[in-house]
Amino acid sequence: MAVRTPDPDPDVPEEPNASSRPSVNPGWLSDVELAEIRQRLPLLYVEAVPVRVDGLGVVTEVGVLLRSTPTGQMTRSLVSGRVMYGETIREALFRHLEKDLGPMAFPQLPTSAVPFQVAEYFPMPGVSLFSDDRQHAVSLAYVVPVTGTCEPRQDALEVTWMTAVEAASDAVAAEMEGGRGALVRSALASVGCLH
Amino acid sequence: MAVRTPDPDPDVPEEPNASSRPSVNPGWLSDVELAEIRQRLPLLYVEAVPVRVDGLGVVTEVGVLLRSTPTGQMTRSLVSGRVMYGETIREALFRHLEKDLGPMAFPQLPTSAVPFQVAEYFPMPGVSLFSDDRQHAVSLAYVVPVTGTCEPRQDALEVTWMTAVEAASDAVAAEMEGGRGALVRSALASVGCLH
Amino acid sequence: MAVRTPDPDPDVPEEPNASSRPSVNPGWLSDVELAEIRQRLPLLYVEAVPVRVDGLGVVTEVGVLLRSTPTGQMTRSLVSGRVMYGETIREALFRHLEKDLGPMAFPQLPTSAVPFQVAEYFPMPGVSLFSDDRQHAVSLAYVVPVTGTCEPRQDALEVTWMTAVEAASDAVAAEMEGGRGALVRSALASVGCLH
Amino acid sequence: MAVRTPDPDPDVPEEPNASSRPSVNPGWLSDVELAEIRQRLPLLYVEAVPVRVDGLGVVTEVGVLLRSTPTGQMTRSLVSGRVMYGETIREALFRHLEKDLGPMAFPQLPTSAVPFQVAEYFPMPGVSLFSDDRQHAVSLAYVVPVTGTCEPRQDALEVTWMTAVEAASDAVAAEMEGGRGALVRSALASVGCLH
């Protein structure tokens, strides 16, 4: 499974050996099924911009994931993944935060399910700010304070903590997958930290 | 096709004779395919609460659709429908507004794609405020001022214009499909009109 | 000083013996000055609806203050108070949370300063949903999770924790000052908990 | 009256010859009174980023005001002004839009009074993103589509219509008063147009 941009390894935890076992959970999809559906329907994602905050709720640092692609290229990304059948938005958000930041990150999930932005990823670049050559995905994006220790799991190599100014820089935007530099800036704007 | 709650006849305009023609547009799904996918993935919807506003943007009336179900029961609903493959949120919203309110409604689509609420519909009642026995659907809901004349098409019998107080009443909520009374109240709260 | 509705005793902590001392801090106002300004300018307030949340950020309980008015009447209210000169919105919010809930409430201030609602209080009832016979006040309202122990200080007798359904009830709304029942419902709608 | 940054000539329409006439409307303030209050209380403002939108609500152009300061310097600004005593947020927004864009701009005021950002202006730069050497002002900022013809009145020389990319550029930000370049970017982020 040579998936690329949005969620580099999104379905492995939910679908171990997906193609070799009978699909007991109807929400699990084999690689073949998922590949086919990706040409037919917009898939629903959640994304999170992890942040550190001070005692007054002001964002002091922004967490960006560093990943290695299958071809060995380094790219930056956000916490991201699919919403599964039967799963609430919050459950999906929590699952992907734990998957990408480890079990000791202690994220404070938002009280409201209204995202700071709805990011629309199309296979063809240029339709919107965001692209994903695998699929049409619609992603609900949230700013999530984390209070614990982040230990990236799976293929994320590390979580890099940056100031708001660094995170919004052109240099970081250029390293981010699928146009997510714009999503980071939008996250910063939503918390009043975009210069 | 005996569909029920969310969007009573959602796919007819996009998928005429879906089961009898070759699927030229990969985003079109046959009834059988759609029925199967509905057991596997959350489907992405948009919903709109049509409103009339005064010159200062204050909501003066709320539009609620009156429909007849296949069994002849009267229910109330909102503008609602799926987001198709390749379609932006705004295109889907506009398409469903035109489908349900007619071509002369002249809706003013929001400048922001951030919804006032994300409504999660599960097949089993009780998981969230909203239910849909056909599927797991996640709906991005918007308040949309309309400035023209509404002539409901398809199976909607009429658009009933109500005051905010009427629209938020228990009587209207009891007639709405899938728990959408809560969505109307949330819409009213978002525009500062919920008592 | 027989103040009434919004914040029953808002300025005492900031302005001890306000009328008897020279105004060293230019942001401090004597009672006479404040009374006069209240007839000339809209005053800026912050309000908070304290909530308890579960591990996924879902609101499980809503905190409502019970107060005794100078005339001995029991009324319900929210955390509320003025923004002082030179103070940020967040500082004001934190100060009033501490004033009304005590120092061990450990509120989690929002990452965004965008309120869930802007409540406009006018001296004459009927202009908006909210009224305050002392003044024209504009209040930025936030939902704030608290994780510690609440010990109301000053004139608040207790914090009553209620379910979302109780907090949104007509009975509670009837006991709330200045129309704040509508603000509680709006808060609940913003976090997806209003039925 | 040598006012400078936020609203270059905010009170003239409301307070003609303010210092020479008896203050019949208690909401009117003489220059001396206003100057004094500005050292004592945060003043409430509204600001608007005027935009042109296409049929789907996508922002296509952003309107920025060009002004000449009393010293002859050219600066860029937004629609901005105080909320008066007894005036609703929407009335203030409409009044300042008409003042700055003329009577034929036909602005579409938002259905929700919740701003896309709360901008806090302090006399000392560095406390927040925004500064105003005259006062502590808290501004509720809105994106407002205009459908008519803009003819700036008073001291605004013209409305310059720009693309989102131009409006978000460092060059434009450098010409804007009080740090409002950040507010324009935040406005663009809120409508999904910030790259």
C-alpha cells in the first residue's frame, strides 16, 4: 500500500492485514475496496494542529509532524486521518491524536465539534488550496492543546515544536504536504496568533 | 428506492436511472453500490436552514420544508443532500438549495465554509442528537439567507416560513426528521435568535 | 451601590473604597464616574459558562451560579464581569472566573478569543434578548471547561452543576438574570448539547 | 481633533461641533470627555473587511481603504468605528459601512453577530498584534460582502479592490494602520482564502 499525502498510514491500526482477513467489521475496508471508493466518494477526515498553551489559553508553540515518505523524502504534516463508520468526530480525533502523538500527549479535545476550517482536498491541484493525489477528502480541522509528552508513533519521526511565526513561515509551508501550510496559517489566525 | 429520513430523494438528479445505465461518471453510484457503501463509510452531507433577513442581517423568518414520505406521512425537514465526488462544499450546498427551493430562491451562500454545526447522524438513535436509519452521515450545516421566491421541487410540498419562536417550538421539533429540531435551534442560537 | 443584574458586584475587587481614595490607577473608576459613564458608552464585558467535560471534550455538566440579590431574592447567573482598561480579554476572563469560582477551579481558557456569542444588554427590555437596567453592555461569552474544585467567592452562594437538559429548561431560564437563559441555551448549542 | 490610527474621523457624523454645543444626546461625547474616557475604559469598536463574492459565496476581491492622515501620509485601513450608547452591533456596523463606503455599497450584513476575530488594540505596541496610540479598543471584526458601488466618503480617498493574495501581502500589511495587516489575513483565513 503505497499511499502518500494526507494520512501516510491511515488505516493500518484499524485494518491490520486488511486484504488477507475476512472483513468482520463492516467499517473495515480492504485496500482494494478503499482504493475503489476513493474514486467515487469524498472521504471524511479530521485533522488536528497540536499546540502548547499558557495559563491564559494563549498558544505558545505549534506542533508539526516530520515524516519520511516511502521514497525517503522528508515532509511535514499534521495529525490527520479518516473518520470510520460508526465513529464520532471526537473519537476519530482522539484516535488519530493518540496514533500520531502517542498515549501520553493528553490532548484537550475541543468542547465544540465546529472546526476552525473545512479543508477540501482534491486530486487535481488548483481546485482549492489543498490537494491529495489519492482522493477527494474533506477534512474538519481543529486546534488541540496537548499537555503531556508527545512520542510520535508509526511513521512520524518526530513532533517539532515551533513558534507561531516559524510555523507560519514560507519555509515550513513549502515542506508541508498537500498545501497544509495554508491550514496551519488558518489555525494560527483562528487563535489570534497570525501576524 | 425507499429511502427515508435525511434527504428523501437525494440522488435522483445526479443519478438518473442509476441502476440501468453504465456508470459514466465515476462519482455516480448505483442504488446497490450506495446501499453497500452506506454500511461501510460515513457519508458527507450539507444541510441548510433557509432564512429571510432584514436590512441589518437579522433573521426574521426561518424556512422549513414540508414533505410527504413514501408512506404518506407528513414530516418537516431542511435543505439537505450528499456531497458528490469532485464537488466543493459550496457547489453541493448550491445544488441542494436549488433542488429543494427552486431556481428563483437566490440564496446568499456564506463566505466561510465553516458550518454553524457539524451534525452527526447514526443509524442507532442515542449515539448523538441525530439519527438516520439508512446510514452514518456527517452533515455540515449552514444558515443561508434567501432573497428570492421559493418554489419547492421534487417531493417537498412547500416551504413554510416561521418566526424564530415557532421554528424553535417543541411542536415543530416533533415533526422534524432525525432529530433536526435540535439543528434548527442550534441554527437560531448561532444567529442570536434563540430565546 | 445597589447594582443589580449583570455582575452583581463587579468592581469591588478592582476598586476598593473607590469613592474615598485618589484614583491612582487611571483604569479605576469611582462609583460616580462609573454611574455616569454607564449612561454614555456601551461597556465591554466577558461572560463564561463553566462546564465539566469528559475525556473526549463532550460537555457533561453545566455550572450555574446561585446568588442572593441585595433585596434577598435568589437568582441564577453566569460568571461575568467588566473588561478593565489595559486588560486583555483573556485576563479579564481569568480574573472573573477566579472571582466567581475560586482559585482552585483550574479553568481551561479557550485558545480562540472568538466568543460563541456576543450578548448585547440594553437598559430597555425588548431591544435584544438580553437586558440590564444599569447600562448598555456588550458581552463576549465563552464556554470554559473547569477541571478543579469550585468554591464560589463574594456574593455567589454556590455553583450548581446541572445536565445540559436541566440547564436549558424553562425553569432554570426563568430564574436567570437579564435573559441569560437564552445565553445558556446558545452555549449548549455551540457545543452540540442543545436538544 | 488630531486623531490618528483606528478610525481616523470616527465621531464627526455623530458629534458635529461636539465641543461647542450642549450634549443633548447622552451618547454624544465632547472631545474632552472622549479623550478622558479613552484613558479609563476599553472602547468597543466594530470593523469590517469589505469583499466581493461570486455566486457561490467565494471571496473574489477584498476592499481596502486608502486614507490620508492629517500629516499627509497615505495609509491603508478597514471600515472601522465606535459602537455608540444604545446602538446594536449591527447598527454600528451598518453606520460605519455607509460612512466609509457610501450609501450605494449595499452591504450584506452577517446573520451572526459572532465576529471572525476579536482584535484588541492597546496604546503600547507589543501587548497584542494590534495597537492604537489613542486608546485601548476592542474591535469585533466581520467580513462583509458588498454588492453595490463604493464611493468612499469623508477622509477615505478610495477603496482599492485587491485579490486575496495581494491583500495578504507583506507590502499591503506594511501600509496598514495599527497592525491591521494581521486582521486582513485573519479575515482571509476565515473565508478559506489565505494561502
